[in-house]
Amino acid sequence: MSMSSKRWLSWLFVLGFFATLITGYRAYAYAPLIRFFHLPQNAEARTGDLTVNVTGELSPWVQSAEFRVNGGDWVDIPQGGPRLPHHTFTLEIPLVQIRPGRNTLTVRAEAAARSTHSEFHEFNYNDVQQRLPREIVWENSDLDVQDGYWETIDVAGEARVRPVPGHEGYDRILLVTGSFGGGRRIETSVTFRGSDPQKLWGFGVLPLWAGHPDEAGQRPRRGWRYGLAWFYSRYGGVGVEFADRFGAEEKRWENAYRHLQPVPNTEYRLIVEAWPEFDHAQERTRFRQRLKIWPTAEAEPKRWITIRDESGFLPVEEEYAVALLAHRVQAEFGPVKVVTR
């Protein structure tokens, strides 16, 4: 090879190196730093610790990220397990920062050698309780997600909701209604697709969901208060629970379970009721929660799984939302009907 040919090859190598460098930087410079999973257009009534949430993920290049509501103070975007694995986030907007009608959300993120990436969003908050009965059919629905990445899919001509495959993590929660008072009956169907057998998993309905109680300013919030009806692998069965936990304090709960192993790709019908019940002996009112769940292809059983909130974890005078729960599992939920007496 001649000297001139060697020089030419050297120049080609140098040019190729710089072209690759420029292409790589352009990809870095224009790649989005913020990706939203769910930006609600409308949020139904909240009370207590139930927040309006926005979910998404940050690019691994992000060095700092903040958000603010209605022009208020900037707050760091929280991350960290178990609720927020990898680069995902949940912005929890408390009721004290929300006003009826139009609200604004601004999110910004920064990375090295990048311009600040900003996103502006508006959402409407309706503080009036929704009228019941209601049937949520999911088609063209604005999903009101508490945690995770959910999607609407078509199954045999029916709109159903599920965690997006690959995003099945810890306590994926989707609101069905906003907060309202009193008892309720919820009917839906759910098809179990599969889970990681090496981890605890479950799926079902939160007929009484009060959000994540915690200290002011704690993000992500760590507590929970709920009435729950679901399959849960810890007990190898299906059951009902009442539970209360403030922040990182020890969990308190009552539960009742019955053995029933869900079969993959099988649709189950689920009915759960939570009604206030007066105890004449103790002169107090507590929620009684009961559940039926069975394969849709079979006849409805007569027997309920029942539990009463003896410890008063969920005061009957307060208001609660209804939500769906998928915990480290892939499951598809059909239309949901919510009624009161």
C-alpha cells in the first residue's frame, strides 16, 4: 500500500470517528429527558390522602428533575423502590395544591450539555362526587392512574385495561372512581395472564382506597389505607383485607382468605361489597366487606368470603375511591360496575 493510500485511509478513519461522535451527540441532544405514561385530562373528587397522580419515566441521563403545580414551589421528582423502580416516577399532587376547575402542571429536567427540557400540562379537577350507579367501559377512557403504566386493549370486541407488558411492578393501581362516601358494590371480570413465581403477586379490586398516608413532603409516599379483595400468592388463595399504615410505620391489618389457585388465561367474575354495619353489642358502625370470585364459565357460588373492620382502620364517615390493583402480575380487567344502596 502506498503512502498516499495510507494517509487517505487515516483521513477516512478520522472522518468516520467524528461523524459517529456528531451523530451520537445529536441523538443525545435531542432524546427526550421526560416520558409521560399518564397525564390526566380530568381528575375526579379526592379526599384525605388520595392524590392526583402523573406517572412516567426519566432518561438515565437526567441529573435533576422538578415539578410544580399552579405556579407554586418547585419540588424534586421522587424516584426509588418499591413503588418507583428504575427511572420511573409518580408525581403525587395533594388536595391542598389543587383547585376546582383548571389546574396547571409544569415539569422540567436537566442533563449535562443539554438545554432544560420543560413540559406544561393542564388538567381539570371536579370536586363534585360522581353520581352512582356507574359502569366504566374503558373505551376512549382517560385512565386515572395512581401508579404504573396502564393501557386499554381490545379483547374480542371489548375494551379492557391492563398494565403495559414489561411494566407489571409493585402495586400498579388504576382508579375506577374518585372519592365518595358510604357503602358500595363493585362488579367486574379479570383474566389472569401470568406472574413471576419467584415474587409475591396478586390482583383484584380496592373497593375502599384512601391513598398513601405519610408525613407532609415525603415523596414517594409510603403508607396505605384500604379495603381490598383479591388473589394473593402469599396465602395461595383469594380473600379480603382491611389495612392501615402511616408512612414507614408497621402495617396493621385484618384479613380472611380461602384457597383458590388462579388458572392462567382464565377469566374470573368478581363481586365485592363493602357496607357500613352497626354493631349493637359494641354500639359502633364498621365496614363489612365480602367477596365472591369464580371462573366466568361456571355458575356463581352462594358462599361469600367475609370480614368486618373490627379495628376501625377505615372510618365509615370518610370517603373512599374504587380502584383496580395488579401487583407484580399481568391481568386484564373488563368493564367495572359500581352501585350503592
